[in-house]
Amino acid sequence: MLNIALPKGRLGEKVYAMLKNAGYFCEELVKDSRKLIFTDEKNGVNYFWVKPSDVSIYVEYGAADIGVAGKDILLESNADVYELLDLKIGKCRMAVAAKTDYREDMSRPLKVATKFVNIAKNFYAEKNREIDIIKLSGSIELAPILGLSDVIVDIVETGTTLKENNLHVIEEILPISARLIANKAHYKFNKAEIDAMLEKLQKEIVND
Ligand code: PRP
């Protein structure tokens, strides 16, 4: 059996739609239940619903053979996994945002609030800009509004959250999309099955 870690939530639904179109049909997977493990005997696949930010951990440690994770999670975790395919879903961008009237004070370190500590550190290290990181777990947009930080480094999808909170993008960091990843050792053992799935998924990719 091939063990697949899928990201719970919005991205997971998109991934399941792709899998279904590719012939990996497991209707039970999208039923409204609290179950986390599903078996598709016909295709020889086990699915696990995993917190999106944990997918790379399950795959890196081999608890799952393959999985789907956002590029943001992969960069942030620096997971030692194979990135097999850009699924071109869950598209968004990593960006720096601030209040619309914000002006940077270069005489002191920049206060950056984010969930993505490593991405933020690398981005500013390359620019030789000294920063103080404030690590948050969600609702990052509140930080500059309440004066907790100067800027935020976060995911922007539609831009609605920024707009509704009077924030705007001041710098783009990188585009993000979902990737099919594999455990390095397990890929070698399950190459035929994984490559077969890869080939079918490739046909479901919608290019811009
Ligand atoms: C993400 C991100 C932004 C929002 C951006 O939050 O952190 O808050 O989506 O989307 P938009 O540009 O379409 O408005 P998420 O929903 O993952 O929740 P979070 O507060 O836990 O980060």
C-alpha cells in the first residue's frame, strides 16, 4: 500500500479533486467525518488527513511515502524530501505587507511578525537588513495594526484580508503552489507505483 499524507482543508479538497480525476477515487475521503485514515483497496492507497504544515514532517520521517504540501511549508521546514511535481493548485504568494501609511525607519531593526520565521530571516539576510522576528501562529495581519510589528511576512491569496485591514503588499517574496513530495528512501522502493500516480496527476495539471 502507498501511504499518502494529504493537507486537511481547502487545499486538501483541491488535491482530492485532482486525485479523483486521475482515477484515485475514494468518496469516503470527503465525507464529513472526523476520521483521519482512509483505505482505497482498489488502488492500493492509504490516505491520511494531516495538518497542512505537518505534511512535510510525515513524509520526511517516512510515516507517509508521499504527500502534498505548499511550497511555503517546504521552504519553511527545509524538509529533506523529493519535490516530484508542481500541481499548480493552491496558488498564492509570499509577501511583505504593511499599513498603507507605513514608512520604514532604516535606523533600527525592522520588526517582522510572521508564521514563516525561516523564510523571513532568509529574505532579509539576503538584503542585509537587520530584523527582529515576532513569531505568531495566525491572524498575522493584526500585528502591524496593533503596533506589535512594522511589517508582516505572510501568504497573500486574493488580497482580501490585507485590504479589509488597511494593509498592502510592499514587497513580493515568491510565488507559492502545492507540490507532490516523496520520502527519499521510500521513493526508491515504491518507484513504480509513485511514478504511475505522478504520470496520471501530470495530466490533471491545469496550466495558466
Ligand atoms: C492565510 C494568510 C492570510 C490569508 C490570505 O490565512 O495568513 O491571513 O490566508 O488570504 P487572502 O489574500 O485570500 O485574504 P489562513 O486562512 O491560512 O489563516 P491564519 O490566520 O491561520 O493564517
